[in-house]
Amino acid sequence: MRKRENEQNYPFSWLDEVIETTLNPEKSNIKLLTVTQLEEIHKKLPDEIIRIISCIKNQAFCLYYTEEVKVVAGHYDQAIRVLQRQAQTNLEQYPKSHQLSKTGQLIISALAELSHSIHNRYSTYLPEIQPAEPGEGSKLQSLITKVLCALSADQIGIIIRAAFDVKLIIGNSFRKVCKAIAPYLSTPWKTDVNWDTIRSNSGRPEKRDLDIAIETLEKMIEKIKGYR
């Protein structure tokens, strides 16, 4: 009974256990995890994301005051950010060619999807993301609504570099393109994306970042085919 009550009070209990303990190299011996265990996580993950979204909808629907909805949405947003940071820390410690790496990336993508869904539905109840600094020597617009991208800055850089190289994005230089785009992007790990990070690591990317960028583009291609 106590476990059920805890799950009702904390919708992230399964995700929290998986990210903070099961897949955390500092708290568990991840070498003992079997392929079957990881596949079970893969299978359950989408249902958990749907369940959490349903939880916030049910909670928000029962509230009458804007301030109460703000509190609930803020709690969900903060919980997701904490789990995103830990999931990224875990991923950085996994062997790159191991099944764990795929599991870690799936969790990060799922959390980014969850964050996007909540921000999309409850944007009026959550604070908008603002850039850390105004433009150099000039007053740019004081508020920029950023696009949350479920990729790292390095992975974003690979895709933008390819778009620039095939003339999909037109600009005088790749450096200027990165400087123009970066202020409007955020990632699950960085509110402010550094334009130089996008630029500098795109030419010689790590294999893992390259694989993720390719996989993302392949998913987009399949999605576009379905628009017919």
C-alpha cells in the first residue's frame, strides 16, 4: 500500500529508480545488467512517458487557480530537469559500443519528448527561457522563446553543418550561421547553446554523436515518407 501511495504522489518513481539507481554507474554495477533487463526498460519507457503526461493532465484539470497549476507544472518541469542531468551523467560513463549507450540515449530522448509535451501544453504556466546576455553593444529583443532540441550541441552542429554544406541553409560562412541559430536553441542539458560548440565539433564529430545524428535524420526521412 505504501509503495502505491508513493507512486501516486510521485509520478516519476519508476523513471527515478531506473535513472538514479539501476542505470547509475555510481550506485549500481551496470556490468551485471542483462540484455533482457535493458529490453524491458526499452519496452516500458514509452508507456511511462504517456502515464506521466496523463498524471499532470489529471492534476491540472482538478485545479481552479492559475497559481496552483503553475506550482504543479513547475514541479514536473523541475523533476524532468533533474532526471535529464543524471541521465546525461550516466550516459557519459557508458561504453560507447555497449547496449547501455543505446538505452541511455533512449531515456534522454524520452525525457526531452516529455519536457516538450509539458512545455507545449502548459507554456503559459512555465517561465519562458531567456538568453543569458543581450547582444553585443545593442539592445536585442529582451525575450527569446527558444526551441528545445532533443540532441546535444555537438549533434545539432553535425546536422546544421550538413544542411549548410548542401546549401539547404544559405549563409556567408558556417560560423555566422551558427551564431545566428544558437540563441534560439536549447537542449535538455543546456539552456543556452554556445554557437562555437556547434561550430567547432561539427567537422570532426565523435562516432557516437555522428551515429545519433544519422539515426535522427533517418527517423525524419521515414516520417516525411508517411506524409504522402
